[in-house]
Amino acid sequence: MPTAWEESDVLVRLVTTTATAALILVFSVCCFAATDTLTISLETPELGSPSSPPAGGSARSEVKRRTNEVRVGKVGVTAAKATIYQSRSARSPKYCDVNPETLLAIIKEEGPWYGVLMTNGATGWISKHLVRLTGYELVADRSHAGRLATSRGGSGSRAQMFGESIVRTALEYSGVRYVFGGTDPATGMDCSAFVRMVFGQFGVNLPRTAREQAEVGTDVPFDQLQPGDRLYFQCKNGYVDHCGIYAGNGYFVHCSASRGGVAVDSLASDFYWKTLVAAKRS
């Protein structure tokens, strides 16, 4: 199975592994080849202190942990470059394009389509003939299985739906390049223009600069972030000079100079966690 991915490839891919075997949504993965299962935790990562697989541990505790697990899907890998759509039709809006050897969490199967879990909790659809099953199962702790089912189609509050819509719209700007002072997605944007444009589509009028935007909205404690909250950073200066949109599970979307454009990064990285100074809810 692949053990690495390029962050610039896909913004809304749910399950893919890094060199440290971290899931993009749930942050930690343990792979047990002996039982052919891929075990996931549905807990949000603790920001600022990325988790790592536990070392050692007794056989008894491991057996007990496995008895509390429930199968929630399969693990697949793309056999070629493919598109994940919002519904079971190649004519529907797309979530993203994925490269070959991208790991996917397959949670549904309908006709010629596989349903895969996306970072925003929605189900995306990919043609079966473009996916190769790995033989691994996707497993979750029983105490969290209900939470996973809710994220795959339960009715949320108006605020939750608004936040998820904000995130989906932000991710649609994948491929837009970073240009300092730019305001047009066709030619390039900077971070504050990106945030301003996304929220503007939902009737929220924000100031032009990140520094001004950070003064607008309701303050949100960092341990109570929700998808769609705005994040503000002091990256290089003594004032707010960067911003992004929280996507959930410790990740955020931003138009970044260092990444060359719209990208997803983790708040658990030392750089972003140390420079985060404000969160706002519109």
C-alpha cells in the first residue's frame, strides 16, 4: 500500500496516508496486516501536539481494543487519475481530481459507483473501474461508529450546514494560484481576497485585508472551532498577516504563498499553531 502522498495533489481527499501513516481526516491510523484491517480513530486531533502511534502495549489491551471495533467500509486505491463527483453521475459537480495510488475510504457501493468519505463528512462518488480494492477493511471504534454515520448524511444544525457549505466552496478554488494583492481567481489571489470571496458568495461582506477581517465576527476559542470559522495568523509580522478557513478535524484551507495557491494544511503543525492568534465566526 502507498505510504506517501503529495499535499498539492488533492484538497478534499479523505483517506490517504503520510509517511507517518496519518489520516487526513482522523489524524492517526494503525495498520494490522495480520487481520487485514485499517483501524481509524474518529477523534479530532489535539491541536499543537500531533499524536503518534503508541509504543509497546500489552497483548491483552490490544485484544480488548480490537473487540470494540466495527467495520465501516473498505479501503481502495485509485488505479489511474480519476475524479470524485458529488453524486453518481459524471455530469454532476466534482469534489476533486485524484492521482493514481490515492487511498480512499469506501463507505458505500451503488451500481458502478463507490461512495467515498470526504473531509467535510460528505460522500463523494467515483467510478468503480478506476478503483482497486486493497483487501483491507476500514474499522472504527464502536463508540464512534454512530458519529461516523451521522457525518455521512445526518441532519445537522443550520450553523453546521452553513459551515460545511463554506468549506465546500473554498475547496472548489483548488488550483487557483497565489498572487500578492490579487483578487481574481482567474489570475491569482492572496489569502484575504480568497477568504473574502468565499464568504461573499454567502452574503457575508468582509473587509479586504486579513488584519481588518480579524476584527469582524464573533470570537471563537481555539478548542471550539467548527468548519467554516475564519482563522487569522501573525506569520511574519506583529499584526495579522494571513488568514484561512477552518475545514474541521484540525485542518484549514488557505491561499498560501509558500504553497503557491489554495491548499489544505494542518493546525497541528508547529508553525501554524504558534502563529494562530484569532478565530472568528460569521
